[in-house]
Amino acid sequence: MNTLTDDIGTPRESESLWGKAWYKFRRDRLGMLSLGVVVFFMLIALGVWAGLWGQNWSGIEGPMWAPPSAEYWAGTNIIGQDIFERAIYSTKTAFEVGMVVAILSTLLGGLLGALAGYFTNSWVDEIILWLMGVLDSIPFYLFVAAIAYSLQGYAYSMHVAMIATFWTTTARLVRGEVIKLKHFEFVEAARAIGLPQRLIIFRHITPNTFHILLVQATIVFVGAIKSEVILSFLGLGVVDGVSWGLMIAESTQEVQAGHYSNFITASVFLFVLVMAFNMFSDSLQDALDPKKVSA
């Protein structure tokens, strides 16, 4: 889309809401910096997926607790595995968990929230609200443990538990927005010409909630990564592979022996990505705020 600007470089009134949001986001230096960091981590994950690096994460080739060197950039752990290779591979794990949970929980929350908002005070709305209340009342980690046990070590039990939990917040936000949107003139016009309800919901109303879904997806992405680290540390997370949570769990005995490389490397990777995504999410939310964008 071509951005329309006047002589002083500011958006014209005819520019779309998304164009104005992008213009505002580009002017946010902190937001652009955080986006750059997120893209850098994404490239690391893509490189692991493509087999360019991080493939020797499970190899036991080095000496025990080797210090950082040109061969082992972050040293080795207690059994001689390359800590940096494991941290690089864990970036792929973080993005896999974050993207799967963020996409599916956002889609589920958007769908159920739109239905609940459009059919307010009906049996559809009551059932969805009841389901959200039930899920929100269950302690998250207890719920994950129950699902992991019921699925008997299924590799994606953690993903299922996160998706079943994280969609509720998205659904509440979308429900509130749809309740407001369904009284707008364009929706009333769609009803007047006899369009089916499914078309009104998914073609006319739901696209106007994309700014909520986009911001919420970034928030869920961060929440999923942090939850995965905690669950993996507790032994309820990643089954086949390695993650920053597993590395931190492995480092508990190493720290007691005075070796901190495993703990520091995993913690730094986790901290930088989570902080960058949090700042990116804040900047994105600010850029997509309709009250500020339309001003």
C-alpha cells in the first residue's frame, strides 16, 4: 500500500487506519529496535529449522564443564554438551511453542468471542461465558499437569493446555468489541439487505477486531514462552528436544558446583527475547489504538 503524505511528511486524512498505525509505529524508535531484536531471534530459529546451525545440541563431544572458548562459545555442561548450541536450538523451541499457542489460541478466542458478542444474552453467550469462567477458575499449572497425565506423555500436551487456557482473555476482549460493533450502521445495513448471520459475523464484524487479535497474539506469544520455560523446569514441558527451561533445570546442580555458564546463557537468551517482545507488543498496541491512530 502506498502511503499518502502531505508536504511535511504527515499522513493525509484519506490514509487507512493500518497505514496510520504503521506510520506511527515507524516513528517509535523503541518499537523498531524491539522489532529488530525479535526478527534477529526469528532468523536464528529459521536457521535451526533449515539445519544451518544448532544441530549438534545433543552431541556429547567436549570435556565436562569446559570454559568458554573459540570452540565452545559458552562452554560445556556437566556431560560435555555445547551450551551455546543448545541455547541456539532452544530458540527454535521457543518460537515453535509461542507461534503455535499464539495462533491457535487467538483464532479460538476470536471465534468464540465473536459468537458470544454477536449473540449477547443468548444461550450461545451463556455457554461461552460459563466455559471461560470454568477454565479461568482452574490453576494453570495444575491444569497442565492434569492434561499431561491424561494424555500419557503426549508431546503436545503442554500446547493443548496453554491453548485451552490462553484463549479466554482474547475471547473477552473480542466479545466486548463485537458488542459495540454490531450496533454500527454498516452492520445494520448488512442485516437490512438480508445477509446471513455468518457472513455478517465473519466478513463484516470480525475483520474490525484484527487490531485486537494482533496485539493479543503478541501478548500470548510471550506468555507461552515464559510458561514453557516454567513447565520445562518442572518437568511438564518439552519432551523431545531442549529448551531454555530444561537448560535452567539442568544448571541447578552446576550452580551449586560453581559453574554458571548454562544458567546464564539460557537466562540471557530468554530475557532478551521476552523483553524485546514485550516492548514490541507495547509499541504495537499503542500504534493500533484507534483513539490515537485516528487522531
